[in-house]
Amino acid sequence: MQQNGVAMSATPNAPTNDQPIADFSQCHAGILRKLDALAELPALLAPAARAREIAEQSLAFFREAIVEHHEDEERELFPAVLASAAAGAERERVQGLVQRLTEEHRALERLWKQLEGDLKKVAKGQSFALDTAGLEALVAQYRSHACFEEAEFLPLAQAILGRNDNHLAALGLALHMRHTPVPVAGYV
């Protein structure tokens, strides 16, 4: 092929007849650049494997621990504290705290649902796209939720339920019963 009277190669970087040794050298330089990139692969595989592992563990953890924890609080702890709170200001305070904490549980669970599909793909190594802003929001909001509950609700719950040892024992038994598998007849 000719362009403006100059012979042009049909393919870029194709060897020319006037500098064949230089062409081999350029080819080697290109090969070495690609091999340098390939040499980076082992260092990149470890973080990718760790990302899959964290995603997989997080999926199981949220399903098995966090959701169950919210259920324990909402079905056992919150009702026990409400039932034992003194009528008036104390019960109103507990009701406000319980409402706030329950609303936070739902908000955290909604955030999780938005992330869950991406995390499943990451866990399978199918994708590394992730809503990082959503993930950061989930972590920050859960930290805030846990700190508030630790600072405000749990000390109040301890004070209220601690007035009567039977109330603490009943809560402990209820939690134990929720987490004890029911034996199936014939399989004891």
C-alpha cells in the first residue's frame, strides 16, 4: 500500500526491510512490557481472593447474626424492658428509644438489601463493582446505632430489668429458648 508516494505497511509495527534487527528489539520491548504486567498478577490475586472471602463471610454474618440480633432485641429485650419500666416518664423514654432503635434496624436492613446483590457477585468472583458509598453508609450507620444503644438503651435496660432478678432471668431464658434447636421426635 502507498500513501503520498511512501510505502506503508499493511499492519502497524510490521517489520520493515530496512531495520530488521531494530524491529526485533522493539518487539521484545513490547513483549517485556506485557510480561511485566503479567508479573503483577500474583500480587493482585491475593486482594481479589480476600475481597471474595470478606463478601462471602459478610453475607452469612448479616443473615445469621445481625438479623437474628435485631429479632432478639425486638422480640425479647425491648418488650421485657417496656413491660418492666415504671409507668410515666421512664416508660415513655423506653418507648421512644425502642421506636428509634427499631427504625434504625429497618434502615440498616434496607441498606443491606441494596448491597446484598453486589456482595453476592463479589463473593462468587463475578464482579468487583460495589456501591462503596452505600457500604460506607452501612458501616457508619451501624457503628452509630451500636454506640447509641450501648450508651443509652442498654444501661437503662440493665437498670430497669436489674430491679428484679426474675426479669433478667426471664429474659435470659427467653433468649436461650429462641436459640435452642427443638428436638425432632425420634432424633434425641
